[in-house]
Amino acid sequence: MIQTLEFAEWLPDLPEFTNPGSLVVKNVIPSAKGFLPVRSLSAVSDALNERCRGGIGVRSGNGNNYQFVGDAEALYSYSNNTHTNITIPSTPEDVEWAATAVQWASQTLTWGGIGAYSATSSFWSFAKFGEKVIATNGVDTPQIITLGGANFGDLPGNPPIGRFVGIVREFVVFAHTTEGGTTYPQRVNWSAINNEQSYTSNPATQSDFQDLFSSAQSGGGRINGFLGGQFGLIFMERSIFRMTYEGPPVVFRFDELQPGLGCAARNSITRHGNIAWFLSQDGFYEIMAGEQFQAIGKNKVDEFFYRDLNTQYIDNVVGAYDVSNKMVMWAYPSQESADGQPDRIIMYDYVNKRWSIVHESAQWIISGVGSSTTLDGLDAVATALAGTSSIDALTTSLDSDSYLGSAFQLWFYDADSKRATRGGPTLPATMQTGGAQIKLDQRAMITGVRPLIQSDNGAVTAKAQINYRNSIGSPLQQTGQVGVNAQTGLAPFRLDARYHRLTVHTEGDFDHAIGADVEYYTTGRK
């Protein structure tokens, strides 16, 4: 007899027995049925001086695309797969001195973007305001650049130093601010209307600030994230507020949406349209239209995630939205991460409500407007990666979206601080079926497993494995991995048990992983 078992939804939080989902899924993308492959990260640029700490991709009014990223000490523009330090305005003499990092009188010369900022324990937050981009790291004076300009520079108007920046309607908003040397972790401060260079409280310009106090029993804690738009969303540690424009004399109304529910990881917040996602103290949440909340990881992955997360480095959790796959993802440091840098990426298909995980390192993930690469620019890419101008040295296919100026791209920064895309070989994958009795209330002798892995180019190899037990109280056991016969596609077994769960491991490229056919015959009820 033959029975088809499909690869099940990943549900590691449910108990093994009677779990309709799978306990182990690795290096695949969830889909409505089964899973899709994941290609490995492939570097396409030179490296930043240090690890990436944030970025943004925007489009100007005349249709040009711009990308900016930051590390601990500098801000960079990105074009033709090359990073250019554009930190602060510099004279030629400054650049010459700074390029050699000269030490003089026990002081490091920091002109020209070398050591200009102090974000060694912080991150960059970016926002586009008209034809300008504003960047802040919570430590240094906020920075601003006009699109097409040569350098970032200090934002005029004596702005507060904010951990977060966003735009709400016609106002620049800083959150979790420092003013005059005093930090206000519950404060939001907004500019004059249509003027990013004015922050003095004034009813005439509508510039002002607001300190937020939660009704939660333990208080709201500090502001841990901010999203702008037609309204603002302020994520505190244990509360969430909505910031709505009212006009003078109130200017903004602040409504507490969820006392007691907040954001645990300040870089976990990401959005697409009117939907936002974030990591709370008890798991992953979705908020729609600034008011409807849903716990998306409950009874699915929340418990697994917090067991696997190295909570000492929770601020290194980074969220992003993948437009092409309609997925949200979070890079995070697992218990196996020696230095606290992300080495896992957990992914959520918000259309099909299914999860998966990838074992791969990525310092940062950014969803934003991409930048195109010219044919001449490909020479520079090859030189940066391999020391030769030949495009034969490129590690990413010329068909990759990384070379296109498409509307939105997902860019990664790998463990070497280089920009990367999923242009490498397909990652080895692992998928499971749900736990099942092959025949209701009977034991079954499994004689073969045929993995159902669609691969139009025939480049995939698969091995099957069986987890089994004879009763709910007996220990879970597993066979070794058995390869499939090249002619029949069948992995031979001879295993008699009551409960079975099939695991398939793949190597090489495939198109869609569906499940497995099981050949068996029943052996009775004892």
C-alpha cells in the first residue's frame, strides 16, 4: 500500500505526539503547500569598516534611487555595489589626514568620516523628509543630507538627539530623546510643520513634545521603536501609543492602544503598507491599521524562539519585509552565536500564516528602494570582491535583482559587513511530515519512502529518515538517513512501528518540496 504524507506546517511549540505540524524545518520558505528553496547569501559589494547598524533606500522626486547605511563610526552612500563614506563635510586636507588615521597629541583625527560618530553600542534610524534623509543614532547630533548631495552634516535647528526618527504627516518626529544632556526615554519631540530645522516649542509653528505615561501596572518603560506615516506608532517596552494629528492648539493626540503589550527588541519592528510586525516579551505580533493586534507566533514558534534566542543580545534582532515573497523575517542571534551577531533568520508568510527558519548569518536586513548597477559598474563589483575587473569573478548571477533598479529590494549585510543577496547556491534543506499512524490504530511496516521534491533541472538529491515510537510513553527513536534509488526514487526501509514521522534532507537546487509517498503494509494492533 502507498500513502502520501505532506510536509506539514512548522509548529515547534506543540507537543510531539498528535502535533499536526512538523517539529523540524530548516532552510526553506513556507508556502501554501510544502516549502520552497532558499538560496545562500552571496556578497555583491565591498565591506563597511564595521558591522552594519541600519540603512534606508529611497527614491527622489525626479525618480533617482538612493541608498544609505551606517556603522558605528560612519555613514555611507551605496551605488554600483560600492560604499562611499559621506559622513561629514571635509576639506581636502582633512581627508588626507583622516585617511591615514593619524594620531596626534593622543587624539585620533576624525575628519572626513573616520570615527566621526559614537554608535558603538547603538544603531541608526533613518527617515526621508521631502528630498532629504535624516539619520539619528541616539548619541550624536542628528544628521541630514539632501538627495544628490555630497555629505551628511549636522541637522540645524538645535534638534533633540533621538534614538528613533520618523515622519508623521508634515512633521519630523524624534523619539526617546536626549536634550541638554538629559535623557527622556518616554518622550517624543516633533518639529515645526514642514520645517525639519525648527524644534523650539511654539504654538505658531506647532513644534512641541510629549512625555508618555502608560496605564500599565508596571508602567510603559522606555520607547523602544517608532513608525511614522499618516499617524505615528510609538512602541514602548510595555505599551503602544498611537500619535494622531489634531491641529492647533493640541497638535497631536496620543492614545494608548495596548497597556502591558510592548516591543522587546527595538530593531524588530518592520512594516508593509498599513501592517506592522514586532517582537514583544511573549512573542511575535502583527498590528493592522494601527489598532488591530494579533499574536502570530502563539502556539507555533514563540516558545521555540525565546528558547533559541540569546537574550543578552536581544537588540540585535532585526526585522524586515520581503516584498517578492510576501514574508516578514527576523535575523537573530541564537544560543550558538559566540559574539551575539545574528546567525538565524526566522520567517513568517503572513498570507498563509506559516513559519520557517534559515540557519545563516546576517548582520542586518533592509527592505527599500534598490539601486541599479551599470555595465561599467560591474567591473568595480568584481574588483571589490575578487581583486580583478573581470565580470567572470562575480559570485552572483547577472540575473540577480541586486543589479536592477527595481522598486523594492531586500538587501542583507553578511557576517563580513558586505552587502549580499540570495544569489548563491540553494541551501541544504530539512523538512518533516506531521506525526501520524500510517494505518489507524495499527502498526505498519514501512518498506520505502519516496520524497516528493519537484526539481525541473534534476539537480537535487534527497535522503529520507524516519522518527518513530510504538506508544506515547516509549522513547522517540530515529533511523539513519537513507538515500533514494536513482531509478525508482525510493529510499528503502524495513521499519515496524505504530507512530511515524518522516524527515527529508535535500542537497542541491529544487523548485517545490511537497511531501513523501510511503510504501507499507500493516502488521497488527500489538
